[in-house]
Amino acid sequence: MYSILLMKFVFISWNVAGLPHLFNFSGTPTNKANRIYEKLKPYLELEAVVVIHIQEMFDKKLIANFIECIRDDKYYYVYNPKRNKRFFGINSGMITVSNKKIDDHIFYKYKNSHGEDSFSNKGILASKIKNTWFINTHMQNQNVMIGMYNYAILAHKKQILEFGRFCRPLHSSKCFVSGDFNTSLHDFSRTVKFKEGYEPKEPTINNTTPDFFFTNFTPSKIQKIEAVDYPELSDHKMIVMYGIS
């Protein structure tokens, strides 16, 4: 008789709206790192495998304070600090945090971007824990304030193709994807195919900047997915998925 060991997991994706102070039109303060971490820490303390994908943590002070919180509690993280070479250039804004050791990671910067997004290093941050890849991404905003809508749409479509090419070699491994895709899962999955997909029945954030998950875990069982709102910290909801693999 063979016993099957099931792994409990919790996956979180959250755009924390941490724009640099000069460009922070949403009014979120740079000293909110501790409050963001306080919301995430109870998940990291769980016995399950916990992986957190964060987007839009652009502000330097916010990043430094948040990483200090992670280090103080001896959790694991990966982050690419490289800034865009353009004047006023900023980093990717993506950080991946886990309560398990991260064995490897890859950062890829999108070659196509437009408008204010061309000042950042938006791209893909892939982290490997044992035999599983966790892919965090933040794609082109289509409603640009600097530039033209049609060019932003074109840049976004090209980023989807870049994402597909990046993920193709990883399809043979277990793989989990979440992030801010600035599109619907339906439009995205027409180009990028995984073995199975999952989309919450209700909108997870709003119509223009959805976060969503999809995996090629086999076997896998999604137990619950919820959107948690902290409007004092971000205009995006924190998306939490519970499951067994």
C-alpha cells in the first residue's frame, strides 16, 4: 500500500501601490512597509508552503524597510534591485517572499514597454522552491498618462508573447503564476497555455488591473480563494489562494 503525501499551500499576490514619492498619485506613504508586513506575517507563520508575490514596490524607502522586516524574522525573499537606465528610472517593483528556502531565481525584463512603464524594469521574477517554479510578473499598464493608448496596447500584446517564450522551458516542471497582468485571464490564456487554469468567479480587483492565478500543478485542489481589501494601504486587493497539491 502506498501513502500519498499532500502538501498544503497558500499563494498570495498583491500590488501594494508603492510608487516613488514624486509619482505617487494615490497618496500612499513611503513608511507603510511595517503595515504591509503586518498583514502578510500571519500567512508566513502557517505550517503550509507560503509564497507571496508582490508588485509595484517601487519606492526605495518602502523596499528597504520591507526587506528589513523579512530579514528580522528570518524569512526568504528574492528581489532584483537593478533600476531602469532612463532618467528617473526605477526597479521592477516585484518581490517574492516565502517561509521556505528559495533555491534559485531568474529575473527577466520585458523588452517592450510604453509610456510611464518604460521608466521601470517591469518583467518576470521566477523563483524555484524544490521542484516548483513560482512566477511573479507585472505587465504594461494600458491606460497610460504619458504616451498613446494604441502603443501601450501593442506593448502589452508583445509582453504576453515574451511571457509565453519565457515560460515555455518551465512547462515540464510544476509551475505557479500570479501577478498584475493588466488584462483578463481569458485574453491572456489565449496566448499563454498551461495545463489547467483557474480564475475567481468574482472580480479580484477591478476591470482594468486584475490579479489572477493559474497553475499546471498535477494533481492539485483549490480549496478557497479570496480577495482581501486594505484600502488604507493599496488600491489593489490582496488575492489569497489556499490549496493542496
